[in-house]
Amino acid sequence: MESYTNPNKRHITSQLWKRNDTLAMKNGLHASIKFVTGDAYLGEWRANKPHGQGTLTYRSGNKIEGEFADGVPHGFGTYWLKDKEHGLRMSYRGTFAYNKRDGEGTMMYADGQKYTGAWAEGARCGQGRMEYLNGDVYEGEWSHDVRHGQGTLYIADGDVYQGDWCEDQKHGQGTHFYVKHLKRYDGVWQLGVAKCGMYGALDHGDGQQCAVPLPSLELNEPLQVLSDRAQELLHGAPDK
């Protein structure tokens, strides 16, 4: 223990190492500092931790530019991946919450796919748009990194599905437009398979149906039969 007197003449007793450690803490803007892990940080500090605006460069060459809090990315930032052929490639730009993608942001995948929308705890969650490598585009709801809820899938061949999704598959009420064949299916889906609905011709946008021959209905009260079966599929036990 060390006794000393401060400028205000008050007598204080303190552990010397604690006082010196406090004085040695980095606060404010500092030059690049390298950690024992091989990572390096350039930017603002608070209480000896990256805090504020800065750039963290990992030993691998990947880096994060943006806002930090208590030593980790928190706030708006950009994450870059080191590519041996092309140098740094933007992987994610958006908001972080304590080192996880959280809020609004854009992810550029290594294979060329792209997602723009909402995130929660590092996963796609909420409203978002996904551009797939095969040309398909999905716009709608996500949960735990999969399509879940209401959404529209624009298929590369021109077809469109609009309706319910569950764990990345068409599931519930939905409409599939077979544009090339000038037909549409309105009904219930289970795990990606059309189960019960109405199959008809598309119109030209003026209420006039396209000239596509369809088989005639031979059921008694077909609409009631479809309605009953749809309710059974939507609210009853799923088919096995």
C-alpha cells in the first residue's frame, strides 16, 4: 500500500498498481496497435478497448471498418474478406450488434449471391431480398436464416410464386403463375408440393382469359369440395 496526498490536500491510500494501470489505459484516438494474436487495430479507444470509429485488421488479412463498442464491432460497419486473387472483397455492409450482424445490411456471398435486408443475431430475419446464383429472386419474410412467412419468388424462367413459406418451402396458401404456359394455380401447399386448389388460365390483364384449353370439372359442388379440403390441410393434421 502507498500513501500519497493529492493536489487538493486530501490524504488518499491506494494500491500503486491500480493507479498506474488506470493511467496506462488507452483512451481516445491512437495509432495502430498490434495484439499478441497478430490482429491490429487503428482508431478510438475507451478503457483500454476499441470503442468508437476504427479499423480492425485480422491476422488473416480480413478486416472490419466502422463503429466499435467495448472491443467488438457494434453499430454501422463494413466487413472485408481477403481474396488471394482480387485482394479485399466486401462481404457485409450494415449494422452490427456486439459482433453479430443485426439490423439492416447487405451480404455479398463468395459464390456471387446477394442478400439485402434485415438481420437478427447474425441470421437473416425479417424483410429481405435474396438474389440467387441461378437467377431466382426472393422478396419477403425470413426467420432464422430461411424463407418463412409471406414472400414472392421470381423464378429465372419467368414463373412467379406468391404466398406462404415455412422453413424455406412453399407451405400454406399460395399462387403459382406458370407464365410460359399461361396458367396459374391457386391453393394450398405442403412442404413445397401443391395439395389442393384451382388450376386455371391466366388473363391478359383485362379480365379476358387466354385461349388455353383446360379440363372440365366433373365434381358435384367442386368449390365446396376444394374449400373443405383446403381448410383441412391448413388447420388439420398434415398429410403423411
